[in-house]
Amino acid sequence: MPLIGVSIAVPDPCGPELQRYRVSLGDDEAHLIPTHITLLPPTDLADRHLDDVVAHLDAAAGSLERFRIHLRGTGTFRPVSPVVFVNVVEGISAIELLAKSVCSGPLEVNLEFPYHPHVTIAHHRPEEILDRAFNELADFECEFEVREFHLYAFDNGAGWVPRRAFRLVG
């Protein structure tokens, strides 16, 4: 399991709906990426011990109670990065606390950009596709309770596969 990530899965029906939408935009790899909110970006596990990582994630899960997320509308990181996303409008502080806890200790990483919770819907696509995604999902809305987050491992054939769930308190 050399390449890992940690994220909050966006549940049915919204998660699969957004994943199908991303595929419809011509993102050939979108079917390999479950719809999610990243807590830890793709990270090489090579010099880390899986047992230490699992213990660390168990502790992170035990530090936070379940919380609600409300997704609504679209945003973008352009012109800095060619990304269009669905906004998190409720649950931001809980996600940030969880991400800070996850990205510490054995999983401490230097992020390329400041952390901003979001759900990517278009990434590295032509400008007209990014504009289309921004406009077509401007009215998108979804709410759910976060009860757990997942450790994912990248598999060349299957893509990002959940390997373990970590339940939040409550």
C-alpha cells in the first residue's frame, strides 16, 4: 500500500451523482476516484509504518464527534489551479480540525496550497469544461452526517479503494 490518502466519502445519492457528472465531463480517471472531501492528499507510505498510521488515524477519529456537512453551489481555484468544486457551506470548521489532526504525527505533510475543504468536480480540464461545470452545478445541494472517514490506497486497476474506516465519536 505505497500510495495512500485519507478522506470523507460523499455518500449516496450525492457521491455517485457527482462522480457520474465528473465522468461526463470527459475526466477519464474520474471513475477511479470516489467522490470525497480530502483530509490527506495522496501520500507515499514508503517510509511510514502502516500500524503507526492506523493508530494515528484511530486517535484522530476519537478526537472529534460526528458532524453535519452541507454542500451547496460551486467555486473555483482558478487562475491559481484549474479546479472547479462544490462548496462546503456547513461543517467547515469540523473538517478543518479533522484534517489538522490527520495531517500530523506520522502523516505530517507540506501542502502545496492552504487547506480548503471542497468536493472536486472538474480538474485539469479545458476552460470551457471548467466553465460548464461551474455553471451547471451552481444549484447543486446535498446534506449528510459524517460518521467516519476512510484510509484509501491507490490500486492501478481499481483506483482509490477504501481500506479502512475510522468512526468518529458519538
